Amino acid sequence: MNRQRNLLGRLAILLAFIALANAADGSGDQTLTVGEIWDIEGLDPASGHSVTVNDKALIVETLIGVDESFNLKPLLATSWKSIDDKTWEVNIRDGVKFHDGSELTADDVKFSIERANELDLTVRSLLKLDSIEVLDPYTIRIRTTSPNSIMPAILHYASIAIISPKSIGDDGEFGKLIGTGPFKLESFDPQTHILTVTKNDNWWGGEVKLNRIILKPITDPNTRALALESGDVDFTVDVPYSEAERIDEIDGVNVEKYSTPRIYRIEINLKHAPLDDARVRQAISSAIDRDEIAEYVLFNVGSPATGPFMADMFWANENIKSYDYDIDLARELLDEAGWKDSDGDGIRDKDGKPLELSLLTYIERPGLQPMAEALAGQLEDVGIKIHAEAVENGVSSDRQKKGDWDLYLSATNTGMVPDPLYYLGLTYGTDGSSNKADYSNSRVDSIIRQAYETEDQEERIKMLDELEEIVQEDLPVIIMANYGVAIAKKDYVKGYVFDPTAHDYRLSPDMYIED
Amino acid sequence: MMGYLLKRLAFMGVTVLAVCALTFFLMNIIPGGTAELILKHTVLELEEIPTDEQIAEISSRYNLHDPLYIQFGNWLAGALQGDLGSSYIQKKPVSYLLLLRLPATIQLAFAAMSIAVLIGVPLGIFCAIRENKFTDYILRIVTLMGVSMPGFWLALILILFFSVNLKLFPVAGYGELRYLVLPAVALSAHSLALTLRMVRTGMLEVMSQPYIAFAISKGLSPRHVIARHALKNALLPAITVLALSLGHMLGGAVVIESIFAWPGVGSLLVDAISGRDIPLVQGCVLTIVGVFVTINLLVDLTYTYLDPRIRYG
């Protein structure tokens, strides 16, 4: 008995000691600790880590940036123009220094673009690169194999961030990342994957307020919420949607919700009857109560939407058909298409076949599975039986490829490249790689072709406005909501401005810690 | 004994090989194209559709078009020479990635195991001695909760209480000792409860044996009887259970690792599976199975020490 009491006593002393040790550290002097949502597996922007080093760690920068309305703006490039339909000329900012003190020149830009083109297969298919010519230390010419009017928007793509050739070691392997951004690499722990960056005093963009940013990967959303609450991190995103309200109410912590350029959408398999009937598709869209979904499924992390582009995007056509929730219209359209509930079981039928559809989605994003269930409920109200199924993304995408699906719910990015043509072409073009609905409209195809060859921005947007109207009527894809992000931070974190163009989130050199 | 050991070692080799082969073929037949998922875990977003050229390039880069037996043969030939290949996704040698993760896994597993043994065994004995008394009931209810509680829930409750409210330990991460406490406690809960119950049952059974009554009537002190005569025999089933849970802790602590951002082998394996990073999956499985069969062998050898009547030959 004595020995046990002794043990308890020792344990108490140990705990007290740990508490003291804990209290001692943690006072950060303009240090921002971030609970990052993904594991950080590397820092090479051309090998899939561009968003981490570009948007979050702010080590590297792209040639071209975008403002909050998705207008392109100068970054490391000061201006750009097309010379002919296959050539773009880009002028590079004078006096920009890499973190090692050397000056940024056209050769570094050529090196970075060519390297991204070689390593990143997406960059390769976007750029259609033929060659890059260095005209003088501050000018390059990019030649493409076919007309590419969205070149400036592609140069915003994070994988084409500009790095110093010295980032590559003598052995040809990626070594220490050297960029031009407001923060420079201090350390990356290969074991814990914690990334620490420190202020770049010589940043061309002006003064940087934070001294240090520490990115800690915490992949579990509940843990991120608790880490913020306890003060282990100062800033994090995507706490569980259902927890956002509760966390916002905690003293010293606030949660802001924003929409991002990604949409919850249902692709429709046009080869499966009765989905080839536009009236059935329109009925489905009218039967969806988007407000209810945004409120009860997404907890308002995200917002209702009917078109692919959120209002922040200057090219969004806001006059497209809106498909307001109208259950009577939905019933009318289904009646018109010949689907009636003749046996009184609540499910419509035609020629003895019930109106049953499969709804496939994947589990990797938290909103999808509950949304599929909510949709099943809403569609059953108008007499459509939905078999909702959520599987691993590899499995769902496999089944989509094999044609084993009727409706496919996903959360798809629409602003990866800040140009409307990118998303619209991939989704609605007959040979668009994301066009799994097998949609084909010759007018749409000819608009896409023309738009790729038109450099005048206004003219292109006008063409694409027409395209948006056509597909909203044909409706091969039904859009439900904008994908949201919940930014959760301590009240003492100041100067953060949400960037709608970012992937996940973008930190800013204007952020600081208020004492 | 020597002959037995050699036979066991040979069987261990066969087991490891069979599991690796099975894993390899399973990885290739589960739905989801390998090349597509590699792309989605490197340059593409989850929702992006890879182009045919991208698929073709990845397939030829990693020889995914070769017949499976050739792919597996190549992997095996490398593995036998100590080369586990390179990760498709992290593009680093598999052995390097494993060596980064193993210390954290071993540390966590042994800490959890120590908690389970150091608390579970004495409390088990204590419960047996106080059979059907108040403290026994309380402890049995608590252990029932320990066995039934989902690990992730306990982990979150521990964080809420000890990190957020009391600020005693960090919420998540890996580093000094204070980072280890909560994940180890959360991971140990199940084994601790199981150990306690096994030891209690074992002790009660042994204590009713005639030789114990004889030892007591011989005038030996109760402490001596329990420690020298009863415990050794009561421990055998508990050791089997503990050894199995040690195996699980080394390879299957995925949930705990993810909640506490603990850089262990379990989460490495799960990430590798979802990205169809086959060399890395193989490396993880090889390691985990290797540890598993070794522990099994050690347990069987321990039996002979604890119960000399057991002879292998």
C-alpha cells in the first residue's frame, strides 16, 4: 500500500513538472503557428507540393497573380502580351532577389517553367510548350505548339512557381528550396513534416510583419479544432463543419466562413434513360432545395449555387437560369415526361419501370456523403428513388469510367486556372477530359474552339456567356453549392484577408500577432 | 530446441513471403487504377481526370504494364538484396521513409504496452484478491468501459481534458516525452483493460488449484504464494493477448496516429494504400509482418520459461 501511495505521489510530481515545462514555452514573438490540413510530404513545387510552398508557406511566387475578382495582376512578371497566336512575351520584374541574394533573371524563369513542364504532367498538358527564348535578362518569349489564349492564366498555376536553379543540388536532386517570396525556408522536419519559414527582409513586395510561420500538419479536423482551442496553433482551417458555430462562440477564437472556387455538382449520365430527357434533368434540379442543403448539410460552410462560377469571378454570367426550389414545377416536368406514380407506392414509374437512379460519390471530402443522403431525401419527395452510395475516390472514379453510374456527386475546382474557358472546356466540350456525362453540343464545341483562339478578353467572356446559358438549359451537370472553407483563428491574429482564388487558403505577408 | 527454432524460422520466412505476395496482388485487384491514383496523389486534384498521355507516362515510368508476377518478382529480387525500391508518390527510398517512421511507432507501442502491463497486471492481481468486493466491481466496470470505448473517442476526450482544459500536454505532435503521454494512454486503454481482466480470471483460476492451498497451508506468506506460485501460471493467457495487441499497436494504430498527428508506420501505410504507392505498401507490410511473427516466436519461447512443462522439439 505504501509503495502505491509513493507511486501516486511521484506521478503527481511528474504531472506538475510537465505542466510547468508546458507553461514555460509557447510565447511566440510574431510567430504564427498554423494547423495545416494536409500532410506535407515535400517542398518541390514541380512535384505536387506547389500549393504548400506558394499559398501557405509563401516561399515562392508565380509570374502572374490574381486579385480577389480573379483578374490577372503582375507579380514576378510586370507585363505580358501575345506576339502572334502561338507566342507570348513576358517581361520580368527588375530588382527581385532570391533568398540567397542572387538576382532573378529570365534564365531562372526559363529554367523554372521548363522544369515544371518536364516534371508536372498537368503543367505539360496546359502549356502546350514548344520552346522558351530568353531575349534579354528581363524578357522571355514562350512559344506553344497550338494557339493558347489562356497562357497568362496558366502562368498563375502554382506549379509554375519561380525557383532558383540552386534549389537543385549537384546530384540533380531537389535540395533546399530557394524562392523569391516574403518568407524563406528555415527548416523542414522529415519526420514530423513541420515546415518553418522566416521573414524575408529583402522582399520586393515590401515589409513582412510576421517573423516566422510554422506549418504543422494535423490531418484530423477534430484535433485541429482542439489545437486551436488550446492555443497550440493560432490559425487553422476546416474544423468540422458542424463544430464551426460552437468554436466561433469560444472566447478568443473566431471562425469565418467563405466560399471557394469549387462547386458541389451532379454529373448526369446522359446515356442512361430517362436521364437523356432534359425535362427529367430539369425536374431533378428544381426538386433540390439548395438553401436547405447549405444550411443543414454544410452548416453554411459553403453557399447555395446554380452556376459554375461564384459571383467573385468577374467572368461569371449571373443571368443564367437559376433553378429555384420549385417542387410543383419538378412534378409537372416529370408528369410531362411521362413519369407518373401509377401504382401509388410513392415512386414514379413509366411502362412498368420505377424511376430509380443511383447516386455515386466519394468519402474523401466531408460534405459529399451527407449531401448525397439529403439529395436522396429531397428527390424522393417528387417520386424519384435514389440509391446513394459513397465509396473511396479511386473506386468511384473507376465506376464512372466504366459507365456504372447514373448521377455522380463531386466537389470540383472551377478556378484552378483563373480563366472560364479552362473549366467550361473540360466539362462541356465533346472531347473535354472531365466530360463524363458524354454531353455533346455542336454550338458549345464551336464556342470553345473560337474562345481558345480569341485573345480579346471581353469578346471571349461574351462568347462564354452564351455557352453558360446553353448548358444551363441542357443541364448535363446540376450545380448545388459553392464549396466552403471555415477559417478558424485566435482573435490576436490580425491582418488576414481571405483570398477567394487560393486553394484551401492563402496566408498573407500582412498578417501579424497583436500583443 | 535448436531444430524447433530452425523450423520456426523457416515458417516465418514463408509466412512473410506469403503475406507480401498476397498484399501485392490485392493492391492490384482492388478497384481504382494504380496510375490514376498515383497522379491524383501527386500532380492532380482528387477531382481532376487524368489524360491518356498522363496515364501512359506513369504506367511506363513504373512498369505498371508488366504482368503482375514479373512486377512482384522484381520487387522480391530487390527486397532480398535489401532494396525495397522507391515510393511512387514521395519519390524517396522506401527504407528511408520506414526508418523515419519506425522510431515513433516503436516508442508509442512500447509506451502503451508498458502502461498496459505496469497497471493492468497489478490491478488484475488486486481484483482477484478482492474478488466480488466493492473495488473489484468498480475496476471491472471501468475496464468494461475501457474495452468498449472506441479509441478515437477516448483520444479526443483525453485531449479535451488534459490539453484544452488542464493544459498539461500538447494536443498533438511528436517530439519530447510530453507529446507521448496522451497517445500512449489512449492506445493502451484497450490492452490495459484486457490485461486486467485476463490476469484477474487467470489468478482466480490458479488460486483455486490444490497446490496453492498447499502452499498456503505450508505457511508461506500470501505475497510469496501470489508472486512465486500463482502469478507465473496466471500470466500465460495474458501474455498471448498482450503480444497480439503489441502487434496491432505496431501496425494498426492508424486512428490514434492520425488524431495525435503522430508520424507512425500505420498512417504511412494507410496513405500509401490510398495512393496505390505499391512499393511503400509492400515495405510497410513487410515490416509489420516481420515484427508480428518475431513477437509470436518470442512469446512461444517465453512460455517455456514461464511454464517449464512446455517443451518444443
